[in-house]
Amino acid sequence: MVILAAVATAVGSIHELRDSGPSATRSIVRSTTDPPAPGRASTRGSHRGSTGAARIRIRKIAELPAAVQDAAVAVLGDRAYAFGGLDSGGGSTTAVSVVRGSSVRSAGRLPLAIHDAAAAPSGRGRLVVLGGGQVASYAGIAAFDPGTGAVRIVGRLPTPLSDLSVATVGGTTYAVGGFTGSAWSDGIVAIGAGRARRVARLPIGLRYAAVAAVGNAVLIAGGRTEAGPSRAIYRFTPADGSVARIGTLPQPLMHASAGALGGIMYVVGGIGGAGAPVSSVLAVGAGGDVKRAATLPHPLSDAGVASLPGRLLVIGGSEGSRPTRAVLSISPTAQPVHRRHRTRRGEGLPRRFRGPLPGDLLIADRGNNRMLMIDPAGHILWRYPSRPGQPRLYFDDDAFFTPGGHSIISNEEDNHDIVEISYPSGRIMWRYGHSGQPGS
């Protein structure tokens, strides 16, 4: 069941098979020194209801100009950018590729070949590339201008870092763990406007963790400790700087990548406790519940994952013996609604709407000209508008689901119209009145 409400105010809104540094080792130790799991930790037997994960499909949509693993990946608008990485000969590259839709093209070159860096949007239509390395780890923060391909150094991390992972919450990018060139980092570093500062600590030094922003928190799954791959799932909450263990993966996992889709973190591939790539895609809920959501076409580690509206892109990666050129798309599958002449209450409704109160909350956020769907924990599950080109709302005063729950009616009283928007695709299905023109 969904609670419907009109709210007049805003609602709070790098991975390597070769370790960087002269002291690097290729061995993989199977034991782990994770802190003990909390009571009632997540298990591999979790059901869809515990994570809220939708059924997903995986398909190959494109190929990169050259095979690569350990690239730094970030999203700007409807484009995903991949920076550097390791080529098929094991050397660091300067390549910058951009994926838009199902097309891939070169977007320039970095001034320095790197791998195991991280990348994130920085505002003003630019991206930043953080750390990385070749023989040694780097501390630089470089700004990339997609319009010109220009790259310039705009800041420094507190220490050199490679093997780090990043997620962005509320306009601030957080770098998690990594390798300084001589030590495993347990730091979480906030990066904004070219400035970087440590804001929290992990319970243990961690590299190659799978990281994604879910709601107002950063989820951290697996990764490599000094003793081997980890099973731990942590949640970092920027609002208070806390780090808490919230769950356990079905198996130790490192060199995995992650992205968020529909309020769920999807952990893609990785290297398991046996030291070989795995083919799993794990769905991790905001509370730490885990289930296997899908199987990749082949085992994969060290890929880049980009979170785009309605889908994830998996860019490159290692198949075990070599990197790949493949770009995969992970997206929800459409769920058929079986209609009958007579139905019991709740039949035919999307899964999200079932169950007792309190349920998910639909918000007409008129002060920000948008609609939001949040869960009882405050995590944003859906928003409109969510991508470029969608018609804008204007002072949407109320919002109501239509029978069946597959579209939303919104009245924009100060805009003199009423609109019906399909859910969850966000397409305008019907409009009454003329926007901005008073009726009789």
C-alpha cells in the first residue's frame, strides 16, 4: 500500500588484478579478518520483498574501442565516461571513452596513463578523476571538460590513493578506502570544489570495494582486506559521519563494482574467495538484505559500473585471463499484469504497493516542481522528472495514483492544467487544460 500526500516544502533532497606500488603482491589469501556480523545478518536466502529488487535483464549493447579493465567510470547527463584502465597487454592507458545509448566513441586522452583511479561528476558540466596509479599511487584530483577534452589538476587527495571506490551523495563525492602506495586505507574522504578531507574511518583498511549511493547513505560491500576478500556490508551516513556494519555477502568478494537502481545497490561480478572471477549480480537493500538478482553472461571482475536513469552500464572488466571490450546493460524487466474480471484487493498492483501501512510515500514536492516516491526509511525510490527531455512540472499541488498503480494524476493549479504521468517510466499520457493559460 502507498500513502499519498501533497507536501508544499522540499524533501531532503579502482580495481586491479595488479596491485599498485613496489610492495604489491599477486597472492589472494582466502581467510578474512572481518569484524563479527551483527545479529540477524542478511543471508543468501533473502526474498525480493526484503530488498525490493526488481527482476532484471542483462544484455550486451556495445563494444569499447579496445579491451580494458580497471577504468574509472562516471556519469554526466545521459553519458557514461570511462578513463584510463589496463589494456590487453597489462599496461596503463590514457584512453577516454564515452558511452551514450548504444554508441561508444573516443572522448580524448588523459595526459598521463593511469589505472585503478575513480571518477565522479563535479558540477558545472565537468567530471573529476581521482587518484589512480601505475607503479606508484597518485594523489591528484584532475578536472575533465567533456566539451573540450581538456584535463587539469585542481586539487590533491590527503594521501596518494589507487584502488579506491567512490559514490556521490548530495553533491559531495566520497572516496572509500584504497591503497596509499605503502598502506591500506581505512579512510572515507569527502571531495568537493577540488578540496578533500577525511570525514570517517572504516573498521579495517579496504581496497577494491563495491560502493554505491542509496538514498542519503553510501553502501560498501566486500573489498580486499590485508587478509583477503571481505563479506562485510557497511553503511556510511554522511549526515552524522557514522559507519555501521549492516549485513553480510553470501561469499567473500573483492574487485566487484556496483551501481544503484531503484533504491537498490547491485554488486556486479568480482573475485571470490577461490581467487577467480564470479558471474553473480547481487541486490543489496538499504538495510543490508542481500539476494542474487541475476547471472552475468560470463565471470567478470574489475569492471566499471555507471548508474543511468532506469539502467546500469557495465563497462569493460576482466574475464579472468584478459580484459573485455563489452558494454553490458542491466535494466528492470517489465512485469506483466494479469487482469481478471474480479480480483481480490491488492491483486495486479506493483509489488511496491502491497502490504500494511506504513508503506511507501508519494510526495507532490511543489516547492521543487517534482514528485518523489520514498520508502519508510526515507530513501528515494523514484522521482519525476529524472532525466533530460522530460516535461517539467510547475507547482504540482497534489499527486494521486490511478487504479492499478501504473500512472499518477497531478494537478498543477498555478499552471492551470492536470497531467497524467505513466509510472515508473515517466511519460506524459494525458493532459487537461493548457499550461500557463487560465481556463474559463
